[in-house]
Amino acid sequence: MLRGVRLRISSPSSWRLNCTAKATSFSGGGKHISAVSGEVSSLGLNTNSSSSPLEFRYSSTVTLHERTILSDHEALFRHLEACKTFCDFRAATETHTKIIKLGYGTYHSLISSLISIYASCGYRNLARQLLNEIPCSDFDLLSANLVITAFMKVGDINIAKKVFHAMPIHDVVSWNSMIGGCIKNACFEEALMFFEKMMSSNIEPDGFTFASVITGCARLGACSHAKWIHNLMIEKRIELNYILGSALIDMYSKCGRIETAKEIFRTIQRNDVSVWNAMINGLAIHGHASDAIAIFLCMESENISPDSITFVGILTACSHCGLVEEGKRYFELMRCYSIQPQLEHYGAMVDLLGRAGLLDEAYAIIKAMPMEPDVVIWRALLSACRTWRNSHLAEIAMEKIRYLSSGDYVLLSNIYCSVNKWENAEKLRDTMKKSGVRKNSGKSWIEVAGKIHQFKASDLSHPERRAIYKVLEGLIRRTKIEGFSPKVEVVLMDVADEEKEENLNYHSEKLALAYGILKTSPGMEIKITKNLRTCLDCHGWMKMVSRILNRVIIVRDRIRFHRFEGGYCTCGDYW
């Protein structure tokens, strides 16, 4: 065992990078691994800098020379692990040079660790360069898994997939790294595809696998996938701990099955606050504020103390239902549990007051905050300004937002248009063009027969587009006969009403609904997910269609769920 002596690596001259390829390369075993010192030099790093902050313990029996050069393979590996912990890029490159000089350039554990450090420190090109010099199939299982995780963490999904597909064998960690990595990088459909392939292999999923894939189903709102995965968990007798239990509640809530989420909540152990938080947040996004408050009150009887996340859920529920006074009361109640309001709680209060039209009060809360308001809080105020057409406060919010995204520009532009300040809106859009800022496009998707179909406004890419448009145009004619008038005022462009109406007719959620009607039996419930907030025109139109066709239509937008039935929506037209 190496222990007893403490050593500070002082970057002696033998450790400094030599910027020539000749001095920093090693050939052995038929494989050639080039060091990256030349590229490091090109980055402008001073390799003669002061010592590395990393400290290590070594055996008192090892000589000072041996300790200095770290010639032992295990010692080098421990050094790299410390570099990874502290994200010490300079120490890692020095160790890389020593690895090459000492002939360890073909040790997969060292190379995979180096790749991981370079990627996590932001030097992706160096990580890729090092990976390109070793055939992916040469990595052992442990090293390959480490490389996959490293590239997934920095968003290089294609590189991770390349390594995965080149591996001769996979274990459960390999599959979990791919599935979890896809989830973290918002590639939810790919995550489900990898899970399906895993189920076709001889590798059994574990709790970590299910935790990841459940999250993917929740984000997609893929109900049939959700049921399949839940049934698999039952079949394989996966124990429902608090992590998986809360994940299942969240999944069914976000898939529009709030009653199923309630049933799971009633039947599992509820000794962890995360389970209660999942249920409260699920009820909040469905607009069931009274039920969310009832769950909160039950926590006390079961001796579960709420945490800061609990109060975010309660405040969100109050916001979605316009319960201003209740929201204020719960905001004050936090201090009774020794919970100091954080940015998320102030943001929820600004949203609550802003939705209710109390913009001055919302602005007063922002000014009274004990910490600096973040961009999310200013965006909440900006969104409320759009709803209530307050261009003055909107401009204040815009000035406070340091890093403008497309959504911020669009919000202010829409506010100008809503009060007929067309010139201001045009100037703002010119600024967007000059800055290279593009508007986020609205997308809607629907799951039919286990497959997810995605649409954007005026989409012509779907193979069944002719049939979809035929159904949609028939619905548009029928809703007009029944008295529906398009809300042309939501089209914030200085154009004729006919052009505005044309713009409204082919929004992404309308196309998704038309496809759902085309592919499902009469009377079946249709569920649609949208990445943005649904507009006033689509909301009113969906209500009309639900009455005409006598069908339940569920739309989950960026804010909450809308359940349309018999010409009414569960949001009560407050969203």
C-alpha cells in the first residue's frame, strides 16, 4: 500500500511539456499514441507556471526520485483521478507527457481517464484527437464506459455512440450510459430506442435504467411507452424505492394520467419528501390546486416535513389557478419551516401576481428581493407584461435581462404589436436579424400506436400530409359553421385579417390533432404535447372541436395541461 508521505507536485522541469512531437510520443505494441503537447502549446498555456494544487500520499519506502516522476502505473492513474476531481487541465497534460515517456501510452485505463479529463475541462478537440488515435474496439469494457460517459457529459452524443457501437460487448453500465446520456442531452426518442434495443439484448435493466427511461417518457408524454415500461418493472420485480416511486408519479402526471399517478402515490411508501413533491407538482401542472394543497396538509399527519421544492410546487399550483391570497399565505408559511425563499420561490410569486394582472405588485416583490433577480424572474414579469399589454414594465424587464434569447425578443416584439407600436416591433426584429437571433419554432407531437409523430406550423414533411390537411380543413369549416371566429388579434403582424387567419389555421397543435383524429377511432381520447404555450386561438378552437366531435382532447403545453371536453377546458381559460 502506498501511504504515509505527503507530496506536493511542483511541476519540475521533467514534468513540463515538450512542444515537439518527437519528445512527446511513444511507440509500443504495434500502436502509436501521440501526445497533445503541441496543441496544448497552441492554446497559449504557460507550462512553466507555479505548482499544481494537487496533493498525494505516497509510501515512505518509495524514493524521492520515484515519487517525483510517478513512474508507477497505478500512481499515474490516481494522479489522473485527482486531476479529474479538481478539473486540473495543466496537471493532466503534464501527466499525459509522462505517460508517453514512460511507455504507458497503450494503457486503456490511463487513456480513457485522459479523454475524460480533456472533455470535462472543455478541451473536446484534444479528447477527440486522443480517441482517434486508438481504435474504439481496443478499449476494455470499463475504459469504454468511461469514455462514453465523458462525451455524453459534454454533449458529444455522436462520439459516444461511435464508441458504443464499436464495443464488442456491452454491460448494463454501457446501456445505462447511453440511455442516461441521451436523456441529459434532451434526445428522449433516442433514449427510448436504446432501451428497446437493450431489451432485445441479453442484458437485464436495473433501477438506474428504469429511472432514466421513465424520465424520457415523462418529457415526451409518451403514454403507451410509459405503460409498457411500468409493466416491465412489475414483471421484473424491480423494487420501488422512493426514487423510482416519485419518477413513476412524475411520468404518469406528465403523460396526462393524473389518476394513475394518484393511485401509485396511494400504494407506495411515502416516507421521503420527494414522493410528496412529485405528487404536488403533478397536481399543479394539471391545475388541481385544491388537491395539491390537500396533499400538503396530509404531509403533517404523516410527519413529513416539506422542503423548498414542496413550496415551489404549491406556489405553482396557486399560480395556475389564480389563488393569489393562498399563494401569499404559503409564501409566508415557508419561514415557519425555517425555509428561506430562494430565486425559484420569488419567481413563482412573480408569476402568480403577473398572471393575475398585479404587475406593480410583482415588480415590487422583485425590487424587494434580498438577492439579485435572475433572468427567469425577469422573463416571468415580461411574459405577464405581454398578457396585460404593459410595454413600460416590459422595457424595464428587457433592460435587466443581460443575455437576450429569442424568446425575450419575441415577447417584447409581441407586446409592441399588441399596442400597435409597429415601428418599435420592426426595430426589435431588425436587431434580432443583425444579432443572428432566431425565433424558437413551435412544435407539437402525438403518440399513435407507440410511435411519436412531430409537427411544426404549416408542416408538409409528414408522409400522410394530404390526408392530415384534408381532415384539418374539414374541421376548420365545421367550427366556423358552429360559430367559431378565429382570434386574429393573436397574430401580431401588420397584415390583413385574411392573412392572419391563414397563419392561424395551420398551427402545429392543430395538425397534430388532425392526425390524431385521422388515426384513432371515434370517441377515443387524443393527447398532444407542445413545446411552447398554446395560443388563444388554438385554445378556443380545441374547445369547439371537443364539443363537435364529443371527444376528450388533452394538450400539454410548456406551462400546464389543458383537458378539453364538451366545449370546456379544465384551465377555466386561465393559463
